[in-house]
Amino acid sequence: MKQPRALSFAVCIGFMLIAGLWVAPAKLTAASTTSSIVGTWEGTVDPGAQAKKTVVLHISVGQDGIISGTIDYPDQDTSGIEITAITYQQHALHMESTPGLVSYDGTMNEEASQLTGTWTQSGNKLALVLKRTR
């Protein structure tokens, strides 16, 4: 009578191990894709009639896997503006900062060295290429 229980237990353990091995690579893949966005990114916004403005993004990923960051405007002696929403999936970055009313949507190149996209500030859309500096 004890053999069927032992067999059932062994089958359950086997399924749990298989499920664990199946799920683990997905977590590793998510972490590795997110890590490619981590770093410091710099570019220049050219609003035309106004002076060009240097933009620096600092992006990091916490141990919990959550992406966060800040924005600096060195030409204006402003730094540490919080990025309030940020996502990075399949080489596409989207970020928003409500204190500055800005957003950015960009796509990373294959070398993970440059983001090309659109910087939107107060409704004005401007092209912005961000290059990895660190």
C-alpha cells in the first residue's frame, strides 16, 4: 500500500523539478535583456529657436529587477530629476518624468551603444540620439 504513495510522491517531485528548470531560464533572459539598458546615456536636443540642451539619463536596475533612473541637464546645472516611469523590452525604451513633463521613446542598436528616438517635452517632439557613455 505504501508503494503507490511513494511513486506518486516521486512523480510530483519530478514534475516540480521539470517546472523549475523550465521557468528559471525565463528569469535569466529577462535579467540579461534589462541589463543592456543599464548605464549612462547622453545626447543633445535641438529645439531650433532655443539653445541646444544636453540630456543625460542614468539608468539602473535594482536587485528586484525594477528599472529606475534620473535625468540631468548639465547645460542648466540641473541633475537628479526622477524618471517616474520606465520600461525596456525588446530593444525599446520608454520613459517618463512628470516633474519635467518629458517622455522619451527610443530603440537600441544591436551593439547596445546607442538609442535613437523621440524626446517629447511639453508636447514638443524632438529627435534625440542617446549614446552610452558608461
